[in-house]
Amino acid sequence: MLLLSLLLIPLVGIFIISIRSSFIGPDSNNEEKTLGLTTLVVNLIVSLVIFILFDFSQNQFQFVQEGHE
């Protein structure tokens, strides 16, 4: 779930920025920067959690997410 969130967090941020800019207009440059920075910080926190939980002593795949059929 953590690896999937690393992919989805930036996509959600892009979606929110594009929706807000289409409704508000080009004058919301500071809000777009704030949303982009917030997305970046959340993604950084998730990646740091993954790094902390990673077990370097194992010689196998970690954080594997399998799809259901």
C-alpha cells in the first residue's frame, strides 16, 4: 500500500491543482505552489517511512503488492 501511495499522492496533487486552476483562474499562483509543496512533503514523508521500515538484512523483495484476479 505504501508503494501505491507514492504513485497516487502526486497524481492527486496534480488533479487538485488542475481542477482549482480551471475554476479560479491563473491568479492563484501562490495556492498552486502551496499545494505542490504540500504534495511533495507528504510524498517525502511516505518515502521516509518506507526507508525506515526497509529491512536491509533480508535478501528478498519487500513491500510487494500483488494484484487480485
